[in-house]
Amino acid sequence: MDDNENKTNKMNEALKGLWDSLTDEQKAKAKECKNMDELMALAGSMGVELTNELLDSVSGGGVYQFWE
């Protein structure tokens, strides 16, 4: 497994953990977001804490649509 695959797997695990921690209502609101800016604003309004891995991905320009 190369470094990119390893990073992607770690990111997917972190996103799954974050998604699983949301309530059904929060998940429904997240699914309504049309872009990453809306999703990040929603996460902030809900007080969702992002892991360092997720923050690194956002700062690095990665986009993951974990809600689909």
C-alpha cells in the first residue's frame, strides 16, 4: 500500500467515526449541504470537533463526500 492509499484509508476511518457520532437529525442536515463551506459552517454551528487528520485534509485541499 502506498502512502496516498494509507492516508486515504486513515481519512476514511476518521470520517466514518465522525459520521457515526452524529445524530440522525445532524446527518439529515449534513446531507442538505451543497458544498464544503456549508458543511463546515454546519459542523461549527453544531460544535463538531474535527480531528487533526480531517483539518490537514481540508487545509491540503482534499474533498471527501462522506455523507453520500
